[in-house]
Amino acid sequence: MNPQRFHLACVLLTACHAQPSVPATTPRIITVGAAITETVFALGAENDVVGVDTTSVFPARAAALPKVGFGRQLGAEGLLALKPTTLLLSLEAGPPAVLQQLKQAGVRLHVLADAATPEGARSRILQAGEALGRTAEAQALLTSVDEEWRSAQAIVRSATSSPRVLFIYARGAGTVLGAGGDTPASEMIRLAGGINALQDQRGFKPLSAESLLVALPDIIVLPTHGLTSLGGKEAILTMPGVAQTPAGKAGRIVDLDAALIMGFTPRFADGVTQLARAIHPELSAAGAP
């Protein structure tokens, strides 16, 4: 555990015993993290949410709410201005000093599971339901999520190919990163029945023509906003090294919603299904069930 996560864990453990009580009132919830926001909305608590972090853009109603900043760079003044009673966040959120200020102001903090796995998504649903007093809604949502996950797994099992997939995260030409084997994108590729072309790499690292020629992806996948920031599919095909890869030669460049393929939200099974259909030609051609 990195120092910030350890510090936050200690602060929250202390708060379990010393946190000031919050008067009974209408809940005013702030959510930090796209997956957490989606989970809270899926539990039917959207009317109680008064603010979200900058990564929370789904559903549309969440995107329209006041923003409290980026999860790791929160500011106490902006958060407290929304008069929250409850803050739902992950261990990555911070800084710890700001969270300490919020607790001292009587805000209840709930740290939810942040593992980028199906199990992490399930745990987040149960924990959010417990934190918000919506355990029945959490169980109902979990039943639906599990059913969708079984359907997604059946589709993946019907695939016969094992494509090498390169996942690119981009924010314009100045930030073009490939996803290594310990990233949420890599886990999604595995779940969808593909092979991460950068499996031996750790984390997100800048792409080069040399690394592309070593990776030799059969298909390149990007979040939609990343593809747009680079100028579209044709711009990807002109990047150094891309034209020499199987993906470049076949023009196999696809984009998908970022939250679906990176967020492990309650919609993660849909993300796996969409990614599987995108990377396995036999699934898209046959219209797999």
C-alpha cells in the first residue's frame, strides 16, 4: 500500500471511533470516482447526490451536478460549500488532510472497494448499499449485474480467436500511453478473451514505434474521448509504427466508452460484451447471442 493509501486508511479507522455524529437530516451525498457515482445512481439515490468529482460523467444527470475536483486533489472549501452529510470515495482519494477536515466538520466518509475486477464491482455495490441504507436495492442490483455477467461470460466462451489487443489511453498527441498488464484495461481484455499486447509492461507508459512493433497488436482499442483527441481513426493509422502492425494493416481500430472498458461500474458486463464483440471477428460476424 502506498503512503497516501496507508495514511487514509489510518485516518478512516480512527474516524470509526471518534467521528462526530451528524444530525438526522435529508442526505446530501458527494461521490468521488466514476464507478462510485454510477453505483450510487444505480441504487436509486440520485436525488440525494449534490456533487461529484470530475471523472463522473455518467449518467447524464451526474455529469450536470457541481464538480468537486479530481479525486486525488480535492479541496475542503469546495466540498463543504455543498453542505454534504456523506462522502463516498475510494482509497485513492485525497489528500488526507482535506478528508480529515471533512470528518472534523461532521461529514461521514465511506471508503468503497476499488479493485478493478468483477468482484470489486460487486463489493462496491454491497458497500454502497450498506453506507446509504439501501441494502435491499443493493441486493436487487447485484442480482441484475450477476445475470448480465453470466450472459457476457457465455458470449466470451463462444469466441474461437485469441487476438492480441493494444489498449491506448490518450489525451491528445502529447499523451499517448499503452496499458500494461496490471491495469484495469488489461483485466477487461482478459475477461473479453483477448491477450494484452503489452502484458509484460507495468502500468501505462508512452508508446513508441519500437514498442508497437514488439507488441504487434491484432486490434487497437481506445476510449472514445481518446480517439477524438487524436483526430480519429485515420490519425491513429498514421502514428509511427501503427501501419506496420497487424492492426494497422487491417485498419482494426475501435473505440468504446471509457467507463465501460476501464471503470468496472455496475455496467462492467456490458463492457466485456462490447469489447468481446469488437476484438473477436467471429462474434461480430455471427451476431453471437
